[in-house]
Amino acid sequence: MRRSSILMVAATSIIAAAATVPVQAQQAPALVYNTDIRGPAPIPPSEKGLMTITAEPWFKVSDKGIQLEGASFDRDGNLLFVEVFGGRVFRLSPDMKLTTIMPENDRASAGLGIHKDGRIFVPGLGDFKSTGSVVSIKPDGSDMQVIVPKTDGYLIDDLVFDKNGGFYFTDFRGEADDTAGGVYYVSPDFKKITPVLPNVAIANGVGLSPDGKTLWVTSVAQGLLYRVELADATTIAPFGAAITYHFTGFGPDSLRVDADGNVYVAMYSQGRVMAFNPNGFPIGQILIPGRDAGHNMRSTSLAFKPGTNDMYIVTNDWDGGEGSQIFHAKGFGKALPMYSHQ
């Protein structure tokens, strides 16, 4: 037998012998839950370093999980807000007495704005297909007037007045792959509606900068924050529209702007509010108690108490057992004086 054959046989014998020796069992690497990721809406890694505070409970609206929205303060210090699926409008007085100023209806009230003459403007989603509207009522709920009729075909979710008494509203139409929604401007005499920012997938929150020259908008379906510089009330400045933030997870909902120009976005289904500087960079967040256990996740809207940086956030726990509540925290800047307080 040649030397090479002998070596090959020997090597084969060694390999065969080695194969009969049991390999020591080793534990495979495993993913393990920790407190940072166990909840239903973990804070994304890119947002964990933001200044973070936790709001405190302030007022329980109902033991039921009703969909609260549209938080706004009037001149008398009352906090007004709506309930979407029942259409009601509520008033919470400074001495914490809750009353209903618009009874149940089919308008699906989704937001709220207050005119400087005291009238309350209520946008609604109607049948959630094409019968959205805006109506106005006096502070006692009487004298309802139609501002934008159901027959116009919008799904009107939220609105904000400018300094001239016209208002911008968001059109809630669309899907993730359907940018049918957008932002429209209603003239101060309420006779003309002009498209301003088209092609937004389920436009939701809307607000104006302190000087009224920048419009902020959220898209629920695509998780976007728009910053829109205006040349005038209905014209976007050249190269003025930008998407300044892409959110992780579902939910950029209503927004508010403070007197420093910071923008606060309520995060629906995430139990928190995110804060952005006037250029759209994230700078902070407010967490709602119970969110890590899946409670109070439907944080939809907020309002600043005039003259202060006190922020009030409306939420509901839907079928989670903790009802519908308002939480209190403090923002970076004080409340932006609204058209209602001119």
C-alpha cells in the first residue's frame, strides 16, 4: 500500500472516531424580554434619550372608555372637549364640574375650536366616509349653525383658527396607500373653502406657529409630521412644505403649539405626547401612567391652560377597565394665545 493511501485511511479513521465522541451541548443565543420592550408600545431607541416626564391623573371623565378629543380652554377657564362616537361636547369648569353642552348626535365630533365671539366650532367625521361637517354653537349649546355642510364630502377631524378668524381643517380621508385627505382653509366669512395641503393620508392634527406663518399637520396613516411655511393663508411658500418627522408605530393624532413655537403631538395608541422644537426636531415626551401595562393608550388631544405651561391630556382606556381620564403635566413654554382669547 502506498504511503498516501495509508495516510488517507488513517485520516478517515480519525474522523470517524471523532464523530462518535459526543459534542458538549451549548445553549443557543436567545432574545429575552426586558422592561423596555415588554409593553405594547415600547419607546423606540431613537427616542429613549429625549427628556421624559410622566403625567399625573387630574380628572376622571367616565368609568367607560369613551373616545375623548378636541381639548380647548375658553375665556372663562373652562376646559371643553368632545366625545367622538357619541358626538357630545363637554365643559369642565374650574371647580371641576362636568356638564354636557351638546347632547348625543350623529356628527361624530372629533375636534373643537373657539371663535373670539365665544361660539364653539365643532368638526365632525359624520359617517366616517363622506359626511363630515363643521357646526357652531353658542357657549350654552344653543343656536346651532352649519359652517361646512355634510354634503361637501369631507371627513373633518380638527381645526385651528388664524388671527383673521378663518380656520384650517384636516380632511380625514384616505389610507396608508391613499392620500385622499389634506388641509383646507375656510375664509373668515365662512363662504369659501380653499385647498392648502393636498395628498395627505388621513390628515389629523393641525396647528399654527405663534406668528401664524407655519402650519403643522399630522398624518395618521403614514405616521408623518408636516411643517408648512405659508406665503399667505392659502398659499404654501416656495419649497415651504416639508416632512420633518417619521413616527414609529401607529398614532400621531391632534397637536398643539406653545408660545415658544414648540409642537406637541398626542400619540394615539401609544399613551404619550411627543414634543418638537419649532424646526420639527424631537425634544421631549410626556408618558401617560399605565401605558407599560397597556392602559390609557388612546391619548388623543391636549390643551394648554391660558397664561401657564400647564398641559391637560385627554385619554381613554377603551375596554381596558380604567375609563376615560384627563392627565396633567407641564410643557416647555406657556400657552399660545389663541384666536378665542383676542
